[in-house]
Amino acid sequence: MFAEHISSEWEELFIHAKNASVQAYAPYSQFKVGAAILTSAGKIYTGCNVENSSYGGTICAERTAIVKAVSEGERIFIALAVYVASSTIFSPCGICRQVLAEFSDDLVVIYGNDQQQQQITIRELLPEKFFFPPKKTCQ
């Protein structure tokens, strides 16, 4: 099932992402995506895409998973798997890349479908993330 360049250690995470894709709400695109993110505590949080007729209200599977994890107090992430129920695979979109990069430059990202998968780091997907430095206080 997995391409040779995908580490077998991520197979379980990818299966969680695939299972999450079943819950996707995609009445407009019919493009069902599932994601699973692994925390440093060993917990896995899943998410799916949720479309909205007002396009800006749509949320990707990757952001759903990370928002669930952050809302439960998680801040350190090891890997993210993204499953696409499509014959073509797609890496996370720009907004998802930025959100993921907010938490880890070293996050491993695995994305694919039943036939093929790719593995890359978030730093490779977004080499120059947007960073707003903290405000300096006057002394």
C-alpha cells in the first residue's frame, strides 16, 4: 500500500487520516480529505474538510486536526498525515502550510491516496513562513 519512500512508522497515522476522510462534508467539490496529526505526547487528533457555500467559511482537514489538538492544549507536533480520496494527490494548501509552520519547522508531512504517498517537512513545503516578531517593550 505504501510507496517505498514513505516510512512504515507513519502507516498508522495515514490510516487515521484515511478514516477521517469518510466524515468530510464536501457537497460542492466532492473532494473528501482527512488528516491526522501526531503530538509529542503520542496523541493523534483527526480532522476532515468541512465545506461551506460561502467559500471563506470552508476549513481544510489539516486545520481541523490542528485546531482540535491546540484546543486540547497540544502545542508540539511530530507528524501530519493527509489522505485525499482522489486519483491525484495534493499537498496542503498555503493557509494550512502557514498554520502548521506556526508550531513546527520540522513537522513531517505525509500526503497521498491509496496508490501513492509523499513525505516532506513543513519547512520544505513553506521555506519562508510568515513570522510576526513579538513587540518590543520600551524601557
